[in-house]
Amino acid sequence: MGKNQHVVPHKGKWAVRGAGNQRVTAITETQREATRIAREISINQRSETVIHSPNGQIRDRNSYGNDPYPPKG
């Protein structure tokens, strides 16, 4: 399984950053475009996309890995 991809605010724009990485993978004008890129990477790596709001809090998550079904709990 690959690194989770985070969609984060970045200097007035939006960026895609792999979990634990210092450098960003991509910088875009819109959150929608950054989310699209992060989703493609997450599908390829079978990982999760984590979307942050402008204040940095986690807003949404989407998993593209091997999730158990039915979910635990």
C-alpha cells in the first residue's frame, strides 16, 4: 500500500502532498483540481485521499485500498 495523499492549502493555492513528505507533489489553483490529482495517485497506490479545509482541518477522506467489507465496528 502506498502513502496517503493529502490535499492541503499551500501559499494561497492548493497542493497534493504524500503523507510524511516535506515537498509537495503538485500545486493547483483549486481544491477540486488538487483532489482529482490526489485521487488518481491514491487509486494507483491503493491508498487514501485526505482532503483538508482551508484552515487545515481534515474535511473528508476517501479510501482506494483494501478495505474490509463489511467494515469493523
